[in-house]
Amino acid sequence: MRWNGGPWKASEEWADTLFITALTGAAFCLPWYNTGLSVAQMVMGVAVLWPVGIKRRLHKLFQRPEAFLGLGLFGLLALSLTYSDDKALGFQLLKTHIPLFSFPVALALRGGVSEGEWRRIVWAFLMGILVAVGFNILYSVIYPSNPTAQNHREWSRTVSHLRLGYFAAWGLMLVMEGGVRRWFSPWMAAFWVVVLGLTLLMLKSLAMLPFLIFGFLLWLRAYGVLKRPWARWVLFGSLAGLIWIAYGVGRAYWNFQRRADPERLRQVLALEPPYEHWDGGFWLENGTPAFIGIHEAALERAWSRRSSRGYWERDSKGQPVRTTLLRYLASKGHWIKDSSAVAALSPQDIRAVEQGLTNHLMRGPLDVAGRAYEFFWEWRQFRKDQDPRGRSLATRWALWQAGLAACRAHLRRGVGLGDVREAVSEILDAQRSPLIYEKKFGLHQQWLGLILAGGIPLFGWTLLFLLWPFFLRQPVFFVGKDGYMLFFFTLLILGCGMWEDIFETQASVTFFSFFLALLQNSVKTSRS
């Protein structure tokens, strides 16, 4: 077979095609399953190790700092595994970290990607995200009573980690990309702003708000688009969204701080049997006590007529239905809990109780007030020395305190990759923390996790891996539009690592290493 210079050249072009196809496949698989990522990376490995021209590519490997740093990072992680007591968990985590060196090495050996290939890969990523999110939104609409369908955080292997803020921030970068590449129109940018905003709201994730604001201002500064009419509408919509979020948080705080009306309280406490009042009856939901004025027999009869889930069973979160129902009724303002209170609930309210929602503010999938109310409640639990487990800052605060104490004792070499969680558990026990720790938890702080796994050497090497353009090249940050994107993405990684374990799953590690390698290559290509 002869093509463009003979059989050797044809073979090399086939290898390049296979490599770009594998990169595109990895981008498309990111929103889906780890199996697809693994297959794409295996195909990429075959293309990289294609026998034609391998000597020339291996020589190139040692001229690319990102590839050398990726190999070194993986080597340090492997070294930390050797002195872990729990080598099974350590080896499982080490396999997760394979993309940290596979993508930088692959791009170094193949020589990067062209402008057209970059466009194909980014669009595959966009379409993969859109299909995944769209499919699961449809699923939640078709099966509204299914707890799995309503649990937006667990839609897929990747969506459960979208709370890291990667998706939101990367979507903003794609809008920024529209100012660089002419194939990305303003209308498409506006469409993705809407998709990203709705996804953030469904995930009820407010953690990325500072990064979104910063990135948006950076975009305006970098491209000077305020003079364009469509950009002003985007700015107006963004400000309106921030006002709506502020209103939701304020509404939640006002409801959380409400106090029970003393006169109404005396009236309900004066009720005679069969109404009863439980211990802890002054637990307030939106200013109404949850566990007073209870006619349990009437509640049970009325509930059995409205729901197939038994009154004495557990809801989708594992809580007793009866207590979830009482708290939900209180949140709706029902001081007296009997059949008339249950009859006043809508079908959506009944479904919310079955799913374990204890306050009607939490019912709406796009309701910011519900997520803010959860945060206030969990923080109060933590301040009262009660278990703060949930998705709030309270859980992270308890873990960070334990992680910092463990890091101080193991700065030189850490405890080993497989023993990080055991070390955190021991510190929590020693501190008599109210947090009931499960080993499936990470530290929710990647940089403390790296120090605890491999000490200062591993942490320092990781920072060098991220920031090597500062040390080993001429500065590329803020040099051209691609420099802005690389700066923003690096800042995103550093910031997200402050409150999440960004190296805990293959999907998030692949996302991080894949796009970091592409962006670094893009900056170098534009500068050359």
C-alpha cells in the first residue's frame, strides 16, 4: 500500500488517525462510564506505540517537560503505595491516576493536535455532556417518583463529580473560546450558558459561584466584548441570575431563623389526647415546631390512603417516613398534624416526603433556597456537636481539621497512598469529633490528601506538574487568548482542590489531565 510517500508514511498517517479518534472517543466518554474511558486510552496507547517512527518520538519525549513531570508524578504515587498498609485500596487509587501521565506522554509522543482536530475533540466533549444531561433530564421527567431519577448528583460516573465545578468552569471557557475561534458563534455560547446554568441549579451546587464570577469578568476583560449588544444581554442575564441566587439564600436564611409564635405554641400544647407531644417537640421547620400537636392514628390512616410507602417504613434516604412527614408538615406551617394536614398536601408534596425531603423548600429541583436551607441546618448540627454528615461546609470543616492534624505529623513522606483515610479516621476518633466517618469519604481537600499520601515531595511535584510554564519556559499565562484559557483552567484546578478530592475518580482525573495537556499544547502551538 502506497500513500503520500510510500507504505511507511501511510502507516504513520493511519496511526495519527487512530490517535485522534481515541482522543475524541475519550472526550465523548467523559460524561458516561469508566469503561469507555479505559477503551479510549488503550486505543490511544496502541497509536502512541505504533512501531513506525517510535525512536524519533521517544527522543521527543525527553524534550517535553509535561511528559517528564507526568511520569515523575505517577512514580511518586507508586512509591507512596509501597509503604501503605492497605495496599489493595492504594493500588485501586493508583490505577485511577493512570491518566495523569498517559495523556501528557501521549501528546508528547504524537506531537499534539492541529486546530481542526482540537475542534473535533471539543465538540465531541460538548455533545457527550449534552446527551448525558439531556437523557437524564428526560429520565427524571418520565419517572418522577423514582428516587434514582430525582437524584441529579448520581446521574452518571461523571455527573456525581460535576459539583467540583469542572463542567461549569469549562463551559465558561468554551464561551471564552468563542472569542478565539470563529467556529463558535455567540448564539451557541449563549445556549451553553443556559445549559450550564440549569445543570448547576439541578445539582444545587453553589460552590463554583466565585469561580464563575471571576471567569466571567476575566472573559470580559480578555476580549473586550462589552461593546457588543449580545454581550450586554449575557451580562444582564448573569446579573439577574446572581440576584435570584441571593434572593434564594436570603429566603432560606429568613425561614431558618424564624421563631415559633408563643401564643400559638400555648394553644397547641393545651390540646388533649389523642393529640400528643414528643420529646424534642420544639424542633423548628420554618418557625413551626415539628413534633407537637400529633394525632398519630389519623396521620397513619391518611398517609396510607395517599402513598404506597408505609407510614412505619423508611423513605428513600433511609429516614423513618413518620418523622420526615412530621417535619415536612411543619415546614408547610401545620401546627396540628392530623388527617386534614395530610389531605392538604399535593401529589408533589407526597412524592417529596417519600424521597426523604424534610422541608418543602427542598422540593424544587432548581430551588436555590432548599440547598441553602440544607447548609444552614447542617452547620447548626455541627455547632451543637452533632453529626454534620451531608454535602455542606460543616462536613468538610471537620475533615479538614483532621487532615491538617494528620499532615503535621507526616510532612516528610506521608502515610502512603492507601492509608490516607485510615489516618483521617484515627485523628477524628482522637479528637472525639461528632462526624461519623465512613472510609468512602475522602478528605474533600486534594492538597491535604497529597501531603498525607506522599508528604511535601509529592505535593511539591504536583504543583510543578501544574505550574511548569512558570518555571521551565517563558511565561505563557496572559500571553494571547489561549494563555488566558490555560491560566483560568490552572486556577480552576488549584481552587477546586481546596474543597474536593479531584483525583479520586477516573472521570475527574481524565478530565483534568486530558484538557490540561490539550491546553498546554494549544498555548505552545500558538506561540510557535
